[in-house]
Amino acid sequence: MNRIAKTVVLLLVAAPLGACAEYLDRRSSLSPSFGDAVARNMAVQVIDPWPAHSRDTRIVHDGARLQKAVERYRTGEITEPKGASTTKQSSR
């Protein structure tokens, strides 16, 4: 076959397949997200999911106290918290 005949055959085969693309786009079947309408509506109505204090970037701390804590950590000098004890309870 010559080149022109191959091109004509290719166009005759490809033209009907191109028409199928629009048909497949508009088919009436269930979408993958079918059934998520309630969850979507709930998510859309959320104004701001983060609490108001999460936007506060000013972290108040005591630098001297933190420095002492880091130094104790580096030297391995761990102090037990006061009043922290476990109690053993009987199962009776």
C-alpha cells in the first residue's frame, strides 16, 4: 500500500474512535466519589477547623529556665518531679 492509502485507512479507523471519547465522558454510571455527598457538605460548611489559639505565634517562655533544663539534660542530671509516684491498688 502506498502512503496515501495508509493515511486514509488510518483516518477512517480513527474517526469513529474519536467520537466515542465524548460518549464515554457523558456516560451515566456511578462516579468513584458516589456516596460522599454528606461528608462533602459537612466539610464545606466548616468555617475554620483550627482553634483560635493556634494562630498565635508568640510563644511565651522563660529562657533562663529552659537553659537550665537543657544543661541538666546534657549532663545527665535528671531530677524527678515532686509528687510523682505510682500507687499499687489491689484487685479485691
